[in-house]
Amino acid sequence: MVRSVLRPGSGTSSGQKDHLEDPLFTRSIGRALDVLSAFHESEQPLSLSEIAQSAQIDRSAAQRIVHTLRRLGYIRRDEHGRGFLPDIRILDHTLDYLRLNPLVRRATPVLLELRRNVRERVDLSLFDDLRVVYAARMQSKRETFHATLVGHSVPTYCSSGGRAILSQLDSAEADDIIERSDRTPFTPRTLTDPAAIRDKLAEARDKGYALTLEEILIGEIAIGVALPGPDGRPAGAIHLAGSLSDWKPEDFVTRFAPLISEAAMDIAR
């Protein structure tokens, strides 16, 4: 299973102190979102005590917030009554974000056509500091459950799309992201040495795409190309992934690098 990435907005956010010093910041809303964020890394329903611990609030406050969110349809009891789970109203906000995001709207028809042509997995990810978050996932027949889910994230420093993004940033900003990343390896082939990662960024900058081999999943080869936002900074990336049981790396690059690069240019127009 892919190791989880810390998501911003949780009770452990490094910006929490800044929030407390902001006179316009509404702490009760922040605590409610911390409660929802408690489910980010959970594999099962959470008890009230577990929610309180994750959100860094007392049990009484957690009880009131959970009750309110249940009444509004954002949290529910699991069917066995053993704990709490997110509820369906959260999906309304996912839909709002995706349909109103201009990059997602521009990219989707291009990615659908790319997926029809390549018959391998095609993903669109959005840049979020230490991680990239999948906003579209067009899987191949081999994919696992997690590989099909919008909202799943992988580290910027070791994913193909993340490295493509880093290669388009200035070196100081890219170095800062690398240094702040939890570089615990996913596989024996995950690059964790900052100098080695910087070499890969230079290679991606020169070629126009980033190539990763088994850095997140054993047996996976992936190409990533960055997508610019309105200000010219990279806002996301396309990932195209296949299996090393089907492809030699050089053949994969020869076949797919021109196609994914062309798709990125179509989206950027």
C-alpha cells in the first residue's frame, strides 16, 4: 500500500500558530475542519476519542462538533455503530471544486483522448507543496483500489508529475520542498538523497518530462509533464504510468513521451 502523505489542514498543520494570530480566523470553523481532517489517514471508523486526539481538541468539543456535522450530513455513524465516518455531503464539495477548476476542465477532454490512444493509466495531479493530489484518474485494467481514487496524493519529490513540477520552479523553492519532505522510501528504488533528486530535476528540465522507475510502486514506470497555471507557475501535471513487465524503459519513453508532451501543450494553449 502507498504510504500516506500528511495533508494540510489537519490539527498538526505547521500554520496553526499563524491561524491563532489572525484576527479574522474563526477558530470554531477551523476546529470543525480539523475534525473532518481526522479521517485523512484512517482505514476504519473513528471513535470520538480518536477524533478528539487527531484534531487536538478535548472530547467534549469533539462531541459537539461531530453532532453538528452529523446533523448537516458531513459525518455519519458506521453501520455497526462502532465509530464515525465521513458522509455523502462531502462529495458535493468535491464536485464543486473539480467542475469549477479551470485546469481540470481544460485537461479532461485531452486526457480522455490520451487514454484512448495509450491504453495505459493517465492521471492529472494538482500541485500542493509537499504533495501532488490526483484530480482525475483514468486507470488501466491492472489498477488497485487506491489507484482509482480522486483525492489520493503522493509526494512531490519522488513522483513523476511532482518532479516535473519541481523542475519548473526556481532552485531555491525546489530545494526547500525537497528538504521539508518526509523522504522515507516507498520502495528500495525511491531516491531520497537531495543531490540525487536535484540531478533528476535537471534531467527533467532538459528533457521536458520526468521519468520514475519503481519509486512509489514496485513494477511501475511513469512519465510526468508539468502543466502551467495562469501565472506561468506549474499548477499540476499529467502522469502516464505503465508496468515494467510490459515495457522496457527506453521503449516506454520512446512510445509515450511525445504523446504526453503533446497533450500537455494542448492543455496549456
